Amino acid sequence: MAVVHYHEGRFPPPTLDWPTLIPLLGPAAASLARYDGMLAAIRNPEILLSPLTTQEAVLSSRIEGTQATMGEVLEFEAGQKAASPERRDDIYEVLNYRKAMRKAEELLMELPLSQRVVRETHRVLLSGVRGQNRSPGEYRRMPNWIGPPGCRIEEANFVPIGADRLPDAMSAWERYLHSELPDRLVQLAILHVEFEALHPFLDGNGRLGRMLVPLFLWQMGLLRRPMFYISAFFEARRDVYYERLLAVSRDDDWTSWCRFFLEAVRGQAEDNLTIATAILELYDSMLKRVAELTRSQYAVHALQWIFEKPIFKSSDFVAMARIPAPTARRFLSVLRDSGVLTTVVESSGRRPSVYAFGKLLNIVEGSDVF
Ligand SMILES: Nc1ncnc2c1ncn2[C@@H]1O[C@H](COP(=O)(O)OP(=O)(O)O)[C@@H](O)[C@H]1O
Ligand SMILES: [Mg+2]
């Protein structure tokens, strides 16, 4: 197969096949608005949706081969050792992803979404472990290419723009980002594929390009929080995702990509809504249950802490939940005995136990893993 090269001089696309796209716009926007309505109804989405944020980092990283699971990431944060050095690096990548999202959110409180925000977010994404020798925060100064692992440039599927033309191309990308366009979702679809086709960094382009999705939706006022989780759709359809990206440069087929992207937004808005609703229901029912079980004024407090850290070390809960220690210990034994918490690691000697809040994790994983 011939190597496909960047679509030099053909961005932004002069036309799209609107009759194909128009039927998809309303449903995608409507689903997104329903999901945003849900965000409005959650008093503390940062806490309640925090496992979804972790899961997004896991799935977005998995698209290019990172193997760590959400359970492994949370267990690692609870002080457990990773299964192998390779897995530990995977976990650090996922943790960096979450940190990078937080960094971007902070920057966007002060600045518009821009190349500067992209670079600073990239710096956090690639700091430490595997990223540090891949120029965190800096555009590449050499060619890169996409293809089978370790392939030569002649064997690549796709060769992004030459490094010498990257600065101008990124400026054009940024101008497009700041344009007032009639449809924000189509604009975002095109921003994503253009970012991937330029591949401005040595690594991390896919992850950063997917982070753009919630950040842009937030910035444009389509979401009240930068919390939207797109990657499950792409991860489940990785080959189609790559093929649609490639077809833009190969065949000038922007429309099929936009269509796929609009389907992703709609599908994920619906899934995100279902999951967020289930989490909220779980929270409400747990609040009643924990209040009954403990008869304590600290019930809300304890529950929020556990929602944010659904796998945790008992000693962390006692030390960090800001609940008097004897009460905190009583909580843990009541919650364990009533089956709300399951034991991941039994305590032994001075080593504390590790507990998991299985119901929450299963909702986010979409299956009964805990
Ligand atoms: N043919 C293609 N054209 C443009 N982008 C592509 C193509 N195939 C894959 N991609 C994008 O490249 C990303 C991988 O690039 P990479 O810099 O390794 O990102 P990451 O390290 O975050 O996975 C994929 O996730 C996808 O978004
Ligand atoms: Mg990569």
C-alpha cells in the first residue's frame, strides 16, 4: 500500500457534504445537551464523576497500546505495587493524563484554548517515565510517521507534515480553532483530525487530540464542566477510527470522518448520561444506607471520600477523610461487614487493608469486575 502523506494545502476543507451531516447534527447536539443537563443536576461532579475521569484516561491511553486497567491504576494509588515495571509505566501514563487534564482546565480559566495551552498540557502529559525523552511541551523538529511498531518511513501508513512546515500549520490550526463557525461539533471534528494529521509532537498526539474534545466543548459553552468521555467509542472501534482519519489525507474524505465523529459524540453523550445517572442513583441510595448503618453526622463526608477514591488503604481513610479516627475505623468495619466495601488486600501485621467500593467501579467499567 502506498504511503499516505499529509494533505498539504488542503486545510480547512473548502466544502463538506452537508446533506450527509445535517441529519446527525441535531441528535448529537441534543444528546450532548441532555448530558450537560445531568451535569447541572450533580452538585459535585468532580467527586462523583472522578472514576469516569480515570476511566477516560485509561481508555484513551489504551488506544495506542497502554494495558493498565482502571482497577490497577486505583490500586496503585492505594499503595499497591504494579504487576511489572512495564505496567507501572502504563499506570504513570494514565496518572499523567489525569494531571494533564487538570492542568488544561486550570489554564483555560485564564486563557483561551490555544497552542500555548496545548503545549503546556503536553508537557504535563509526557513528564517523567516514558515521555521525558520525547520532548514534552515542544513541537517536533524531525519527521515522524504512523505505521506498524518499529517500521521505516517507507513502510508507514501515514506521514504527517514536515517539521519545517509545522509552525505555520499549527498557526492555521489555531486560527481555525478561533473561527466563528456555524457548527461547533463539526468544527471540533475537523480540529481533531487536523491535529492528528499534523502530529505536532513526537508522541502523545492521540491522547492530546482526544483531550481537546471536552476542553473545546467546555470552552464553547456546550458543557458546563470539561467532563465528557469520548474515548470508549474510539477504543471499541480503533480500526475504523484510524481508517477515517487516514481517509481525510488519502481521499479528501472529511465528511466520513465528521460523520464518524458526530456518531461518537452522540453515542458517548448517551453512554455518559446513563453512567452518570447510575452513579448519582448509587450515591443517593448509599447516602441513605450509610446514614442508617452509621448513624453519624460524618456519613456524607465519608461517602464522598469513598466516591473519589473507590479503592483505598484503610489507613488513608482514617488519616485523610477528616473524620475522628475512632469514628472512621468504625465506619470501615460497618461498611465492610454490610458488604458495601470489599477487601482487596487483607491487613497483616502493620500493613493496612485495602478496600474497594465495587458497586461504583462496576458501573464505570460496565461489567462486574469487583
Ligand atoms: N492515518 C492517521 N492519520 C492521522 N492520525 C492518525 C492516523 N492513524 C492514527 N492516528 C492518530 O495518531 C494517534 C497516535 O499518535 P501518538 O502520537 O502515538 O499518540 P499517543 O501516544 O497519545 O497514543 C492515534 O491515537 C490516532 O489519533
Ligand atoms: Mg504514542
